[in-house]
Amino acid sequence: MTEPAAGRADAAQASAPSPLLLAVAGSASVATTFGMARYGYGLLLPDIQEDLALGVGVLGVIGSLAYAGYLLGTALVARCVERAGQRATVVGGGVLAVAGTVVVALAGGPVLLGAGVAVAGASAGLVFAPFGEAVRGLPSVARARTLATISCGTGWGVAVAAPIAILTGDTWRTAYVGFAVCAALSTLLAARTLPGRAATAAAAPPAERAAPGRPRSAVPMLVAALLIGLGSATFWTFAVDQVRDAGLDQAAGRILLGVAGATSLTGVAAADVITRLGARLTFVLTALLEAVALAVIAVAPDHLVAVLVAAAAFGVAYNTIVAVSVLWATRVYAERPAAGVAAATGAQGVGLLFGPLTGGVLAASTSLTTALLGGAAIVAAAAFLAPRRDVVRDRVGQVGAGAPRRSDAP
């Protein structure tokens, strides 16, 4: 190792927070921006619709603004990290989450509601990718475990947001105030954990500053992420309506989402599962498990036990496959892990944006059952694009995307 490279290695090691701190701060940020600020709208939609007397079409447009804001944030996040640093980017996303949820809580009509939902959606696009950069100085296995844990933050958020929604009942504005408080706290934690711009710039290798374009090997990863987003969107959009139409009450629908959020926390073990089974087999098995879960909700929506088991399976599979995709992205974009995470989550975000639109057309012309079965087929198709190489341990000659080699003990 040359002296400049050794100096950058020392800087990376000295400035990098511990894996535990990064995992906690990253999970909290993802939980509040994804699980609450972004997905809270769908969770509280029936109460918002009743209170503001808005039509389904207007509510659908407003919901799409959350995805549009998210895609905008995702498109900008890599450049923000390169220019402003990890801490400033995550704090900026947290501020947007607080602002968006407060605006939604104050909304008295569709304009203000739409603005708040869009801003809250944009927050989610800014907070995840910087942590992909922050963990680059960690040993390979610890890095993978930390990223897998952070990627499960959405599950934490949904698992906390669902009880808040149930406890607040039809006072959805109170729930959004609670979301804003959680977002503020997670933003403060991230600000205290992540290094500043000067520290990250000192540790960055010259190759990162060259900002290479998209690697050819990224295509399968991006297409797989797109398919996972398209198929999974049917669960987030139509699962609750499907069980309600089958006779289950509103509380059961929220419990369904809460179960999916709680079981998604098992995704923290994704790195260890990948180490034992391999990235390819893990991806294939979780894609098939998610497809089966969607199919069960499609064909047996009136069986509460079956629905809850399917929701639990969906939570496990969805967050594990997202974790695999994120680790895959940081390997493909080894010199710019933040750009890799942004690319993977952005491709999935495109799927989540268009999934409800295509699923809605299919449901209108046939049924919700057909839309959910279509989502299951799309997720199953993603299994054919599973990664062919290890996404956890560093390959020979490559050490943590430019980071120094250390022991792989977490």
C-alpha cells in the first residue's frame, strides 16, 4: 500500500463510527423516512379520505407524489453525498421528513396534503444511500451486516407506525405529529453519528472522485430491483383492500401491515444467510417466498390466519431480498457505494411507482385477485436475475471499495 493510500486508510479507520452506531442511526433514519414519512400516507389513507372528503382519484394522484418525490431524492442523493457529505445529506433528508409530516398534519385540502406527501417522499430518497458510503471502511462481513440491518429500517418504521395508527384511531393528524417527532429524533442521532464532510473527503480514494459511469454488470441488478418493486407494490397498494373486500375489518388490514413490518426485521440476518447459502440461492428463495405470500393473499383473503402468515412471509422475504439487492449494488458500484445504493433503490422505486398504476388498471378490468397474482408472477420472474457472485466478502484484490483490509469480525 502506498503512503497516500495508507493515509487514506488511516483516515477512514479513524473517522468511521462503529458498526453498531451506524446500524442504529441508519435503521432509525430509514424507519422514520420510509416507514413513517413515506408509507404513513397509505397506512392512514382511509381516515384521511373520510376527514377531507377526497375522491379516490385525487388520493391516488397524491399518493403518486410520494413516489415522485422519492425518485427525485434518489436521483440527487449520490451527487449530494459527493458534494455535501454523508452527514449533511442525511440531515437534509431528515429535515424534509419532519417538514413533510408536519405539513400533512396541518393539511385541510388536497394541495397542502399533496405538498406534504411529496416532501415526505423525497426525504426517503436522501437517507439510505449515504450509509452505503459510511460503512465502506468496515470489514466486509461487518459492512454487510450493518447494511442489511439498515435496510430493514422500513420494517421498524412500519412496525411502530401501525400501532400508532391503531391507537390514534381516526385522529390521523395526531399520528403524523408522532411521525414528525420520531423523524426529528432520528435526524439528531444521525447528525451525531455520521462524520462530517472533511473526514469523508480525506478518506475518499481518487477513483471515487473520477465518478465512473454505470458498470455493465449493473444491468441485471437494476432490472431485478425494478421487478421486485413492480411486484411488491401490489402488496403495499392492494393487500389491505383485498382483505377488507373479503370481509375483514379495518383493524385487520392495519394489523396485516404491522405483521409485515415486524417480521421484516428478520432481514437483519440477511448477511449471515447469504454467507451460508450464497447470494444467488438466497435471492431465488426469497423471491419465490414473496411470490407465494402474494398469491395466498390473492386467493384466500377471507382466512385471517392464512393472511397473517402470508403477511409475515412477505415481510421476511421482501426485506431480505432488498438487503441482497443493496449488498449487490455496493459490490457492483464498488468505488461509489452511495451511487450503487441509490441506483438499486431508485430502480425499485420506479417499480413501486408504476406497480400501483399497472396493478390498478388490471384490477379495474378484472379484479384485485388478478392484480395480486400478477405481482406474484413478476416477483417470481426476478429470481432468474439473481446475483451470480458473492456480495458479502471482498474479492481478491478488492478491499471494501477502497477501504483498508481488517479482520472480518463484526
